Amino acid sequence: MAEVEYGGVKLTGSKLFMIIPLVSMLGGGLWAGFEFYKDYMDMKEQIQEYVAPDLSDFDKSLAVMTEDMKIVKETVAVFKEEIIIIRDSVNDSVDMMRDTKHDLRDEIIRTEKLLEKVESDIDKLEDEATALMDRTKNDARAMIDDANNRFNDKVSGLEGLVKRELTSLEDSLDRKLQKSLDNPLANRK
């Protein structure tokens, strides 16, 4: 076997094969340490040279957008209040019409009761008076039905008109609001 002697120490072949990987490992460790130190120094230099970006334009834009959003919120609040006022007004009108309709119906019922009483009194009269009463009763009922039908038609038409106007107003407000929300910077002056 091969032997190497250095400084009074004898190394045989098997010991040499153990020293070679050990020396390689130490050399690799030194190289890795040097690369780590070099990366550390480069990073330190970059950190010391770092300058924070100027975000003042971004802050200004953000402030403008925040102000625009406040304006949009205030506008929405105003529209919402107006819609509530209109809705309450329409509801009051519908309630008033409904009360008027009920009052008219009560009046018609009262009138029919009076007619029935008159009928009972007329029954005691002669056939001619009975025939005259029947004609009067039929005419009165036709007039009442006609008045009731006309009133119901007007109430239905007015309810439809109010609903269409309210829907149109809501659609218009929704479009304006959506337009403001879609591009809040376009409305800025």
C-alpha cells in the first residue's frame, strides 16, 4: 500500500481517501461562506441606497376620489330622501282615494237602504205607483253603478299613472346614480 509521510506522520492509502473528501468539504464550506458574505454586503449596499417612492400624486388622487365619493353619498342621500317623500305622498294620496271610495260605497249602501225602505212604502200603493217605483229604482241603480264604475275607472287610472310616474322617477334616479357610480371622476368639476 502507498504511504505518505509528512512531519513525522505516516498516512496510508485508506487514510488518504478519507482526507480528500474532508479537504473538499472544508474548501466547499469556505467558498459558501465567502458567497454568503458577498451577498450580504451587496444587500447591505442596496438597503443603504434605497429611496422610498414619491406617493404624493397617489395620495392626491385618493383624496379627490374620497371627496367625490362623499359627494356621491350625499347625492344618493338626497335622492333617497326625495324618493321617500314622493312615496309617502303617493301613499297618502292612495289612502285618501281609498277612504273616499269607502265613503262613497257607504253612501251607496245607505242610499240602497233608503231605496229599500221607499220600496216597502210604495208596495202599499197601486200597481201604477209600483211600476213607477220600479223604473225609478232601476234608473237609480244604473246611475249608482255608472258612478261607481266611473269612480273605479278613475281611481284605477290614477293608481296606474302614479305607479308609472314613480317607476319612471326610480328608473331615472337609478340611471343617474349608476352613471355616477360607474365613473365618479367624470362628474367632478
